[in-house]
Amino acid sequence: ERDSRVMEEVEITTTEQVEIEDETPGTPSVSGIAKQRLEYWRIFCADGATLPNLRKKTVNGDLKFTTVRSIVWKVLLGVLSSPAEPLSPLPHQNWIAEMKSKRDAYAKLLDQYFVDPHAASRHLDPNVSNPLSLDEESPWQQFFANADLEKLINQDIERTYPEHEFFEKPEVVEAMRRILFIYAKEQPQVSYKQGMHELLATIIFLLHREAINISKQNKPSEAGEVELFDLLNSEFIEHDGYSLFFKLMEKVQGYFLFNKEEGKIQKSVFKETSIFSEADESSPVVEKSRYIQNKLLSQFDSELSNHLQKLGIAPQLYLLKWLRLLFGREFHLEDLLIMWDALFGYSNDLALVDYVCVAMILFIKEPLMETEYTTVLRRLFKYPPVEDVFLFVERAVALIQRPRATPVTPVTPVKNVTHPHVNVSQVNEPRSPQLETKQGSIFQRTIPPATSWKLKQKERGPQSNGLLTSQHGPRNMA
């Protein structure tokens, strides 16, 4: 009955009023909140609102246009609890208390790490607490020790999504700086690495867009609204951003370790590193990259896998970026939200990531079969835009469900091959992959068989360049 009443409220508004179309995040309109209320009820509270059903919705693309995505991520990443029994209803009644506990914990971390040395020195011995003191108990020692880390974080934040004015807002910059700083201090074995700021940026962008500004004119009126308003309260965007980022980093922090021993280091070492830096040969991300290109890809297309190895393409040169940023530089920010839905929803260990990488490599097989090293590497560095990134989710799921080919012994790369320094901006653009655009062919739920991986181009008008271009444009920053 309540669901029907909420639906009636939503139906009286137009589509333009309900949808939050502005790319810049902001507080939803009243009609936008009505849609959020309905979606919250259907996804988390109605009959059949279980964790398996939620995961199914993300992988099927049913939440592409949801306005409560941040709550979905909180559940999938473990910020909010889910039942031990998979078929049990989601315990949404507990979520307000759970978020209050996490927000209080973050507030304590703010007090702990952001100390004004002037204020902290008032009640201490002046000989100990002064800017020139070397005493470890001096608050000035902590202040100066933090300066290098803050400088490194600030440099990266200033470069975050330069095409989006949203990330230039002072309140956004400061929130990201504090979150990344606290994470580095709380996780000294990982500390801060370049690229983490882009993961956080996606989270902060989403939280701002879905946030509800609670005021005297905009208050929840019943139980379901109380939960929704609390979980999306604009006052706690930074607190919730830290909780989501922390949980996400639990799953991907191995990608940011430069060698196996780094995770055991108990003292932070702050040094500037590039997201494109080649990690140590023993690092988890290099091992993962080799597995994806040389083993997993070989199970589905041994010809392509062996060709890349023959050329001497080191998989970490391009996969390091894909993995660390979860494809953040390959797709537009709006499309990335949809991709992350499926990555988080498919499994707790983000197993779908490996298969999305394979699907993306297979999708551009034709230009990758070129014999010129620089041409192939450039295409991997600058991935072409596509109409709908969910194509790769469908392909990845199909690969998981597809029978594997008999593994072929990988080709040993030619030793002592020296390649010229690759300046991506000076390499000629390789010819674009030919894509099929026939209605329903590449976005259908039933994935074509293996023989369809080499996509054919449909006849196009004279202005077409052979690529399916996203309405948002490419997000590649290489």
C-alpha cells in the first residue's frame, strides 16, 4: 500500500522533473527525492529485497539510472550490514545506527590528526612545544612530519578530473585532502599512492549528487524517509566518503603495493610515484597483469595473447592503470558509475575486474594484431570510446560462463628486444576497431558465440569515423 502511494506521488511529476540530469552534483529537487524514496523502498525494503537480488540488479544493468547508488555501494562494499543468510531481507532498520557509529569514528579521527600546534602548545612546556624543538612529544613535530604527505596529496587533488569544475570547489578539495591524509596515517603499510585520489573522486562525486539537504522545509515525515534522509544526509558526505573509500581500498590495496614486502612495512614512506610507474616485478599488480594478459586471455584467444607476448608488450604498462583506477581513465565518469555497480555487485573479491580487462582487450583485437610495437601500445594506452560501457560487463560475464579453450603454451617473448621510447603523443593513431551497430546486436542480453568477437562494421554515413562514441566523450587522459 505504501509502495503504491509513493508511486502515485512520483507519477504526478514529469520525467524532466524526476531525473537529476545536471552533471554537476547537488541536492536533488523535491521531485528527485520522491524518486529516491521510491527506489529506496523497492531496492532495500520491499519483498524480495535480498543481497543476491541486489547483486543481480547491478550485474544485469537494472540500476543504471538509480538515484540511490551510493547506498547500493555501501551495502555491496560492507559499509552497511547485510544478513548472514543470503535469502534473508536486508536489515535496513539497523543502518541508521551503523552509519552513526562510523560517522562518529571519523569525527574522532579528524580531531586526532588535524591538530592546531598553536592551540596544542598552550599547556605544554615552551622548551618542548615550539617550532624548533626536536622533542617527539612536541605537536610541532607531528605538524612538520605531516607536511610532506599533505603536499603530495594536494598535488594530485589539483589534477583530479580537470574537465569537471566540481572538483575545483574548495569544500570538495578539502574533504578529499582530509580523507586521503587520514587513510594514509591509519594504513601506514599502504600509505598514500598516486591514483587513490581518483578512486575517491568517483565516490565523492556520487555522494554529492545524491545528497539530501535536510532543513526545516525538507524533513522526513515517516520511517522509510527517516532512513533515506539519514543515509543521504549532505552533512556527512565527507564521513561517508571515508567509509566507502576505506572499504574499497580493502579490496584493491594490493594494486598499490610496489613489492610484496611493502605491505609489511610499519613505517610510512612518503614519496611521489606515478600511476604509470612500473611496479616491482614481485608486486601483486604486476603478477595480476601477467596473469590477465598471458594466461586468462590465452584461454579465450591464444592467438592474441601470444601475439602480444611476441611483441614484448609488458602487460603492466597498460593494465596497471586499468587495475589501480578500476578503469577510471578509460571511461567517462558517468559511465564509470555503471561499471562500478557491476564490479562491486558481482562478487566481494571484484573477480569481474579480470574478465572486464580481457573483454576490453578482445574488443580491440584487430588493431592489436598489428606488427608495430608502438602502434599496439598506443591503442592499449588510449582506449577508444564506446556507446555503452555495460557492453564490457555483459562480455565479461559471458566469458566467465563460457567453456574454456584448451590452454595453449604461451609463446616466449623475444629476449633482449629493445623498443624505442614511446611518446604517445607522437605515435600515429592506429586504425579504429570495426564495430557492429546493428540494432540490438552488441547490447543484447544473449551474448554472441566466440566467433562473433571480431565485430563487423555496418555501413555508415560519410561523417562516421568507425567508432561508437559515448554521448559524454572519452575519459582517456593518457
